[in-house]
Amino acid sequence: MSRAHETALGMIDSRFALLLAGNTSAQLHAETSMAIEMAHALGAIDIGEHQHYVARLDRILDRQHRDLMLKLEAYRA
């Protein structure tokens, strides 16, 4: 594994750790997406890794959205 690859994975994974810890900020989602796109654009990650990370980010965003909707529904009831 190259140094660029290790650095890219570290940047991406550190942001995923924050997302999984419950941070739902739009800024963190944007940073995570940017880290993935930049790593791929610079050749630090391949297309398979890019697709994996994008799908993972989408799943987290979907889950956070569902959780928010459930909280709002409970609040309304």
C-alpha cells in the first residue's frame, strides 16, 4: 500500500468514524464526500474503493435521515 493510499484511507476513515459516532452535520458529510472525491481524482484510491466509500456514505446518510424522520414523527404524536 502506497503512502498516498494510506493517507487517503486515513482521511476518509476518520470522517466515517465521526459520522458513525453520531455527527450528522452537513459540513462533515461534505468533508467526507470531498475526501472521497479528491482521493479518487488524485489516484490514491481506485474506482472500486471510490464506489465502496460513496455507497457507504449514502447508507449512512439514509440511516441518519430515517432516524431524524422517526424523531420528528414521535415529536408530532
